[in-house]
Amino acid sequence: MNNTDFEPMTPMEETAQAGQPADEKAAAPEYVRQPRREKQSRPAQPKVRRVGFFTLGIALILTGGCIAASMVLKDFPLFTVAKLAPLVLVALGVEVLWANARKGDAQLKYDLLSMFVCFVLICASMAAATVPILLRYYGPDREYTERRLEQELEQQLQEKLPTGSVLDGYSSVDLSRMEFDKEMTLADLKTEDWVRVNLTLAGTYADENAFAEACAQMLPTLRELGVNQVNFRSENEDDQWELQIGGVFQMNASAQELAGQVTHMVRYWENDSYTWWDEANLKAYLAEKAQTDLQEPQPEEEPVESAVEESGETSAEVAAVENG
């Protein structure tokens, strides 16, 4: 008997081996450990180069810098910079050409989503930056300054125009420029600013020349105060005079030159109410009305003999009644 070394079986192995037939014990294959499969290598993907990301990043930096500068610097030309916005498209085109020339084996990819988001951010930022500018142009500061200048102008007119020459008047100041000083005075007005004055003159005037002469005497004072448009008017009894002038030439015109622009209206009463007519038009209207009245048929009058006979018959009937 050979001495062979063997390992004793565990009770579970003995039980399992005892439960199997002898043939199955002999047919049981031995477990062979399979070698580990190697991972299949994936094919190399081409490099992807994004186009537009660099240009739009620079655009965002410049946009933010311009907006910040406009908030710090009072005279920063933000609107001028906004007009240069199409240069972003030029820069994007340069980047596309440069990337196409240097792409090599890389694949170009246009980052449309980033472009759209950056475009929206740029537009929103520019719109938000223009809000303070719009408030300066249409805000309460401008309206307050214009009203204050109007009051100052009316006070100056009352002091400098001849006493008793003006019955009533009001002014209107429109600051047409973008930038203005809230503490500005009438001396700071410029040619692009509109200054309008409406004056109701006192007194009576014989004709257009007299009214134009009265208006021409006030023009030097109005030009000194910066007025560039004025409306003169006067109304007394049955006459109304009006003269509207504006601009450099008319504000420096003589009385003779202004007389041809004077409008004379005449009051016409009809049926307990009145209307204002141009004198020539009124004469034409009265002549046409008189001609119409002549053409209308007149009511027929009864003959005198018939009236006498009727009156005689009536008298006879009354006398018969009275005599019983």
C-alpha cells in the first residue's frame, strides 16, 4: 500500500459525494479558470474645435466694460459704441476663417447655443444701460428744468417789455439736446433748444402796419432772452390781429416785412352769436347773402279793393247786429 498524502474532506463534501452515483462522480468535469477577455479598443474620435466661443467671450467683456464706463463717466459715448456692434460679426467671421485654416484633423463645431445666449445677454445689457440715458432725456429732471426756465422767462418778459404793452402771455421751453445741466439758466440755452412765447398785446390798432410795428419793437428783447418762435395776438371790440413768426430771418425782420404776414379778423354777429371772419371773406359772404335775399320770392299782398270790400261787409254786419 502506497503512502499518499491527501487532504481530508469536510463533512459537507462527504455528504455531497455520498449522495451522487459513482458514474456522476467520475463524469464531473474539472473547473478551469478562463482567461480574462481583453477590452476592445474604441476607434479614435477626431478632435472638435468650437468656433465662436472666443469672439463672443471677448464681446461680453467689452460690453460689460462699456456699460460700467457709461455709469462712471458722464460723457462716455455709449450710443456711439452701440453703433459699432456689427463689428462683432466681423470678428466672428475672422475667427471662423482662422479656425478653418488651422483645423488640421480637427472638426469644426459652431456653438450656436452659446452664440444665442451671448447675443441675448449683450442685447439685455445694452437695453439696461440705456435706461438711465432715457430717464435723463424723458425723466422728471428734464421736465422740472423746462418748467423752471419757463417761469424765469416769463418773469424776464414782464420786467423788460414796456409796461402796459402786454395783457397776457405764456412760454414753452423744449430742451432738444441729450445732455443738460439741471441748474442751467436762460443764458445757457442753445440754438437747438426751442423757446416759444405767446403774447396778447394791449391797445387798438388801425391796420396791419400799426400792429406789425408794435410787434417789431419787442423782437430785440425776445431775441436777447433766447426766444426763437413767438405768436402775437390782440383782440379789441370787433377786430382781432395775429402774427406768428419763427426762425432767424423772421425774428430779425422789420415792421414793413412783418406787415404782410399779419392776419386781420373781423367779428360778425348773426342770430345773437358771433364768429371771426377774414375781412375779405366776410365781404364776399355778405355780398353773396344779399344776392340770395334778392332772388328769394316775396310774399304776395292782397289787393286794396278786396281789403276795403271785406272791411265794408264786416262793418255792415256789425251795424245790423247792433240795430237788432
